[in-house]
Amino acid sequence: MLNLNGKVALVTGASKGIGFAIAKKLADEGVKVVLTGRGKPELDIAVNKIGGDTVGIASDVTSQSSLNDLFSEIRNQFGRLDILVANAGGGEHAPLGQITEQQIDKQFATNVKGVVLTMQGALAVFGSSASAIIIGSSASIDPGPTMSIYGGTKAAVRNMLRSWVSELKGKGIRINIVSPGPTNTDSLREAFGEHAEEGMAFLKNKSPIGRIGEPEEIASVVAFLASDASSYVNGVELFADGGASQT
């Protein structure tokens, strides 16, 4: 038992994929979950699928004013926040020589700026004891071809964490990173485009355990870090990738 019943969590980028699986896992553990993302219709669908004490509030993690409204609403509805899962992110792959300014700006805005603004907004509503989990990527150490910008954003998050752990000393806030490897989501398949099947086969063959991950497996790791079962775990980047980044 993770003893998460009654806690309040925010999951960003929660309408699909890994974010949705995390929100569902926390809700199944009795957590009151606030799902957020930019698309209200998609959020409504996700909330209906999860049920329970879930709430969907549309917001944009790259916008300070949008996040101000989000955290104000969390304070008004729940009074505090116990768990933050900064999951919102994305990547656009291109080889050196073909990387556009727009691709650079978009990825750093969501994957780096968005994490900073989300963490800062959460500080004002965290309870006396809180757990923040940032969703990174194994691309932070093993980006592979065409993933230099995406991998760079995830490596930046790791270094921000190292600073924040010291800055948050004595505040009762633990902060960790979960870095998934290739995970069976629509966004992964879309990244390969018309070569999706070949790409998925390559990732499967690369994995030491002979397969890629499922969103629910990442969600289980996040739930552990959100709970008091990990009360002495702080400042780590936990790779949930079947060992692929070590080969």
C-alpha cells in the first residue's frame, strides 16, 4: 500500500499517454487529481475515463498567467497541493543542419521553461510535506540521432534539479526525476511517421529486456516517488527504461 488516499495531485500534460496513465494510477490510489493540458475537450475525455475525484483545468505551462490561474484554482478548490507531476513536454526530431529556430524555441519553452514555471507556481500551494516528480527522458543521456535538442532540454532539467534540491532544503519538499525510455504511446509512433513499425522494432531490439515500456509502468514508478514509501529518496533521476540507456 502506498497510502496516498486523500492527497491532492497536479499532473501536467495529462490528457493522453504517460500523463494520462500517471493521473489514472494516482486516482486509483485514492488521490484527488487535477489534470491539466492545453486542450479542454481532451481533458474532459480524460477526466470522464478516470472518474473519481478528478478535475480537469485547461492551462498552458509556457504561460505564467495561465499557470497563475491554475494554481489559484487549486488553492480555492483544495487548499493545498501534495504531489506535483511535471509531465508536459514534447520533442521534434531533426538532424543537425535541418533544425529550425521554431523547433528549438518550442522544445525549450515546454520542456525547460514550462518545468521552471510549474515548479515555481507549485511552491506557493505545496502542503507541509510534498513530492514533486519531473518526467524527464532517457534521451538526457542517450539522445540518439535527430534528438539533440530534445535530449538537451532533458539534460537541462537534470541540472536544474541538482540546484533545486539544495535550494529546497528544510522546506519539506522532495523532488525527483523519472526518465522513461521508449514507451508505447501514440506520440512515440507519430514521431516515427511512416516508419513507425520499423522504429518500434528497432527500439524493441535495443532493449535488454526485449520490449519497450508501457505507460502504466512509468505511472507505477511515479506513484512510488509520490508516496511516503520513497520518503528518503530525493534528488535522483530514476531511469525507467528496461536498461536501454546503459547499452
